[in-house]
Amino acid sequence: MILAVLYCLLWSFQTSAGHFPRACVSSKNLMEKECCPPWSGDGSPCGQLSGRGSCQNILLSNAPLGPQFPFTGVDDRESWPSIFYNRTCQCSGNFMGFDCGNCKFGFWGPNCTDRRLLVRRNIFDLSATEKDKFFAYLTLAKHTISSDYVIPIGTYGQMKNGSTPMFSDINIYDLFVWIHYYVSMDALLGGSEIWRDIDFAHEAPAFLPWHRLFLLLWEQEIQKLTGDENFTIPYWDWRDAEKCDICTDEYMGGQHPTNPNLLSPASFFSSWQIICSRLEEYNSHQSLCNGMPEGPLQRNPGNHDKSRTPRLPSSADVEFCLSLTQYESGSMDKAANFSFRNTLEGFASPLTGIADASQSSMHNALHIYMNGTMSQVQGSANDPIFLLHHAFVDSIFEQWLRRHHPLQEVYPEANAPIGHNRESYMVPFIPLYRNGDFFISSKDLGYDYSYLQDSDSDSFQDYIKSYLEQAGRIWSWLLGAAMVGAALTALLAGLVSLLCGHKRKQLAEERQPLLMEKEDYHNLLYQSHL
């Protein structure tokens, strides 16, 4: 009942954000390579008349890339977004969006001047009403066509370099599924040739910043869709879990009684259709996912390849990740050793930090463990567990940032795999965002995690306690040093006083002239030095 009521009440809030603005996909826009639509508030491009922004040339980074992708000019995502646009809105102040009509993350109000901090909570801490509202929002997003964005269903070449646009409507939830597919799809080289060693959001430094932006945009769109400006994505704390404790009909869906690969008919999500799952078909046809339904959600948690993923991550695994001081290292890909990013992503052992291609741990372990739609990288966002899982991964990233306080320069400026350098724009987002922009604390982006708020207080108390303990251990030494120093100071003062008194007496008795003999001068100078 709650789903039906919310669907009727909230239909009028249709909107979305994430990829190609509907206002920028005409042949004129594509041929001129310009995406600077008018802001509805004043009718001027990028809200220029209201001081929100202006249409500007895109400045691309020329920092060298790693060797993983040995091609140039064969993939639409290279030097994003230059194949489609070379002019977009550059927003001023706290404004953001493809037309500068939104506020930057962490700001609110008609002029984007109000700061706010939202808190993401553990899904098990939500009340029954809050939980059902979350599921209703997911369902509404799944049934609401985006009014702002569309997806391309052909490459730029297939669109005849923009003269024949090929775009399609898509619902808000599936828009983000498509985004995750597009950023990680194989490169289409023509004919039957593809290149698999390419991913603009995984296996390299941008993994954590990219997914941080992905969740923020998804969260923002649900807020706009529903009018619930306080909505946040809940997280699933999977540390030390022995099974998928959210895989019940009360939460994310239990197993079907007769087909363990499907969801229970009583689940909120049993009727959902997935998209972008037929990867080999797309590759063989050198085509893109077109967003059409491809079957039901699949999930069979725990019935996976246990030789590859023997267990879910433990608290000790997370703590080891957090202890790693390097964000990135070596080749900056899935072969990196002692890299926090690579270890958290799951390509390196959470026991040693050494890359291990035979194992899938940490973040990767959860995807493999679900043994279904979640286990395929390109289509994994079809499963709503994806959101809860990545929210918790993001919270671990946040813990690392708070513990190590890295400078912006810690994020690699050059020689990372294609799309992963600090100044590279994130594929496939319009408006444009750089990887380095999200290598900052979540508090600066307007959100926090409930369990980190508690730990912040504990960490401060632990710091003060540790400081006092150290002070206590050296107190006796400090006291002794102070006493010795005082004694030496008193002795020196007495000696100086004695010498100065003797000198004054001597000068008075002998009535020394203003100009002394050379020998007398040296004698007096020697005494002064004493």
C-alpha cells in the first residue's frame, strides 16, 4: 500500500542526473559540441544572468597515462567528454549541475548558501517506517522516467559523428545502472575486436572517488524525486558477517522457495527487471546496452566459488586496510602491492597487502559472494544491495582519510590507467567532475556516517588519554631536568654576579681611563667571557 500511495503522490517530482542531459542531445548540440542549456530560473545559458555560471571551453589534462590501454581515438570515453562536447557550463560559487541549477554537495537553499550535514545510517537501525520508505523510494525511482537525462544507444561513430543522434529514455534507477555499465564496459575496437583491460571506475585510483560521486548523485536524485531533502542511503556493515543477513524478505529479499537463484515472491524486488547484463552480446555486435529489460534479478548468496572467496571480510581485514599508509602504489592497477585502494577493492590480500589474482577479498568478496547479478561488474548496480554495500565501502574510505589526513597530492597526478589521473574527468558524468575533487572528507561534501560520528568522539578521547599517559611517563624526568636546570641557572647567576661585582670594585679603585692599554683590554675581555 505504501508503494502505491507514494507513487501517486510523488509522480510530479520527475527528474534525474548522471549522464547526457536531454537538452544537449540534438544534432545541433552534438555537431557544435556544446552543452550549455539555459537555466529555467532566468532563461540564460548556465544561469549566466543570475551569476550562476557561464559556457566555457573544457580544459583537459595532458598528464601522461599508464600503459594499460595502448590505443588512442578508438573509444568514446577517452579524454572525456571531448568526443561529444568541448564546451559545457562552468558553475560559480556553490552552484552545480549541467545548467548550474543545483547546489554543490553539502549546500542547500535557493542561493546554495546554507550548509548542511546529512548522516547515513546502518540499515538495521532504521525503523520499520523508515525502511519501508526507503524501499518505496527505490521502487518509485524504478518506475519514473528521467525528465532530465537520456542514455546513448549507439557510439559517436554510429551516430555519424553526431548528425544522427541515438538516445533513449530510461528510468531514474536504471539510469545509474547504465552509468555503472558504461564506465566499466569493454572497449569496442571495431569488427569483432574488443579490449578488456579498460575500466574508468575500477582496478585503479579512481575506484573510491568515482563510487563516492556515484552514490552522492544517486542520493541527490532521490531527494529531488521525492521532495525528501533529508534522505540518505543506508549502509550494510558486513564486517564479520557469517551470511547475508540483509537477504530476507523484510530487507533486500530472501530466496525463492523453488529456484534458489531468484528472489522470494514476497520480496520488494522480486518483480524487478535488470538491464545491461548481456555483455558478450553487446561485444559481438559492437553495440551499447540499450536499457531494455533482460530478466529478473538473480542472487544466490553463499553458493559461490569458495576457493576464490572463502569468507566475508572481517573487522581485522578492515583494520589492516586502514593501517596501510599508501593510497596507491606501483603500477596503480590491480597488481599494486601495499596499496590501500587495491586492498580495499579486493585485489590484494587483507592479511599482507600483496596483490593476489587468485583471490577476491574485501569489496570484491561481497560481489562474488552474492553469486548472481551483483557478481558481474557491469551489471552489478541492478541489485539494490549494491548501494548499501558501496555506502559501507565508502565509509571505510572515509575512515582512512580521517586517519591519515592525506594531501591532495597523494592522489596520483599522472601515469595512472586511462581516466584515473587526478585531473581526469570522471566518465560518464555531465556536469563534469574530476577524480581529485572527491579525494576529500565526506564532511566537506555534506554527509557523514553514524558509526563514524561515535568514533570521532572516541578517537579524540583516546588521543587525549594517550597524550596524558605519555606525559605521565616522562613527568619524573621532566621534574628532574627542571630541578637540575634551576640549580645550574642559580649557580651561573651567582658566578656572574660575583665577577661583575669584583670588576666594578676593581675599576672604581684603580680609576681606569676611558682608553685602556691593549694588554689591559684583553684581560678585561677575557674576564667578561668568563
